[in-house]
Amino acid sequence: MRYRLLRDDDRSVATMSEDLEGELAATTWARAWLEDHADHDRYRLEPTGGTRPMQMIRTAAGQWYAIPIAAETERA
């Protein structure tokens, strides 16, 4: 499955992955890309296949965390 990273503030596409096998591979890929290229503290990691997206958040210490976005939150 392919994934894309979007800036959370304006939903512009930052980058798109090649085919990855599952969420673990996607979050690993996203963290690596964000460590080198991020110009914002919040991104959204979305699979192109329509499964649950994740919020990527950089802490004050510079670590990136992936937090799944619940369907209820998505509609709000």
C-alpha cells in the first residue's frame, strides 16, 4: 500500500511513499522522512487504500510519534 504525508495545517502533500507492507513500515518510513525534511511539527500519514490515518507529532525533544485518528474524531 502507498502512503502520503500531508502537512496538518493546510493538508498539502509533503511526500508520497512507494509500496509499503503495513502500518509499521509506513510509520518507520514517515519518521525517517520527517527527521530529514519536516518544516512543521504536525503531519498526517494517510494510506491510499482508505484505512485509518495517523497524526504524526514532533515533541519538544524532536521525537516523532504516530497517533491513530479515530473515526469519531475524523468526523468532528
